[in-house]
Amino acid sequence: MVMIIMWIMCEWNDEDCMKVDEDKLADYYYLTLLIETFGDFEEAVEKDATKTAVLDGTVHPLTSYVINYVKFLFDYQATLKQLFSEFGNGDDSNSQLASVTMRIMQAFQNNLEGKSKQYKDQALTHLFLMNNIHYMVRSVRRSEAKDLLGDDWVQRHRRVVQQHANLYKRTAWTKVRPIYITQTSSAQGLTSSGGGSVEGGNSSGVSRGLLKERFNMFNMQFDELHQRQSQWTVPDTELRESLRLVVAEVLLPAYRSFLKRFGPLVESGKNSQRYIKYTAEDLERLLGELFEGKSMNEPRR
């Protein structure tokens, strides 16, 4: 409106004035369109109602679309800053562009939270959020957006990635039988009705039948988790390897401890191979197959 009044007040016979004011009016018009476009895009991102979930928890197409849009903005940041500087609300042009970008990113994260609720498996929910926020952070760090959004923004969202990785670990793995037993009261639930010490693994106080049940339970739990999570995807190589390491650090020490303590008692009985299905080395190798996005019928390595 200010520019329109200026244009009307200009001397009609002053061609130079007309030219300057027409240029300013055009710039003001383009800025208005840009602001409307940003607002429309922000709203479209937050309200995107795509119901198609990515079944393997990988990076959603919306994520790459939003990041590409932000990269496009920064390809023209000099022009945008100039427009904001001349016709903005008086704030620094950098802060105005940063504000636009942050609002888009927040709308995108709100949408991700909604999409994550489509998963029935909470571990996959956290894997999906970890993948997508990691992609966002990595893309920002590699672009000019990092300088505008700042290190605090990057570090804050890196912590969010780590939080979802920890929640994935806790949800998926900490209740697997040997882990649960070794983290609770010694060998709780493994003694026979006669009681007695369980130290040394050959104690008569340990029920061989219950031990066999525990090993069978672990085998079933691990096989199910391995089959399911081998179909999930973590596309970033470094993130995938670090997540496998996190799982290994939870699973392998507990399994080795359980196997060392109670394995000899099972091995002294018949058909021990039916119950002690895996060595620790077998488990470590199989953990290397997680997050590869395998098909259900694809054989183990």
C-alpha cells in the first residue's frame, strides 16, 4: 500500500520518477507473492495428508522434496535478502530468511510426527523419525542454510536424532530374554523349587528345563527381530553402522554372559544344539544384516 501511494504521489510527467517507482512497485509485488508462496508452502507441508507410509522406515519422499525446496531458496538468497531488506518489516534480512526457513522446517517436522503414527511397531516409528531428521540435518550441514540457521539449530536436531536412536534401541532390544535376565536380579526365575546357588553354571539349583525354555525364547525373539529389521532401511551408511554397533553393545555382552554362565548346563544334556542355536559370533554376523531393506524371502548371508 505504501508503494502504491508513493506511485500515485509521483509527478506524472516525471519519467524518471515513474520508472523508479514502477520498479519499486514491481519489487514490492514480487515480495508479496514470495511471502504468500512461503506461507502456502509451509501450510501445504504441515497439512500434507499422504497416507502412503514408507514400509521400511526410510527417508520419506516429502523429506527430500522439502529439503530440495529449501536448497532452491538458498540458490536465490541474495535476491531474497535484497527484497526483505528493502520492503521487509524492518528486521535484518538474514533473520527474516532464517525465520521463513525455520517455519518450513518446523511444519515439516510436525508432518513427520503425524506420519510416524502410522506405524504399529514403536521401534519402527523411532527408526523412521531418526532417518528423516538425520537426512534433514545432514542436508542443512552441507548447504548454505547452516550459516543462516546456526550451529545451535544443527546441534539441537542432532540430539533429536540421537534420542530416537536410543528410543529405538530401548523399544526393540532391551526386553530380549538374556539381556533382560542379566540386567535384573541374577538368574531370577531359573532356579528350581529346591533353590540353591546358581554360581558356576553347573549348580543343581538351576533348572535345566527352564534354561532350555530361556534359550528357545531368545532364539525365537532374535529370529523374529532379525527377519523384521533386516527389511527395514537406514540409507545413510555411517548412521546404519553406528546403529548396528548400538544393538551389538546391548545384545552381545549380555548373550556372552548368559551363554558362559548357563551354556555348559544345557550342553551337558541331550540335543543341546536345539537350544544353543547361536554363538556370539553368529549373532554379530547377523546383526550386520540389519537395516539393509531386504525382501522377506531373501536368504541370510
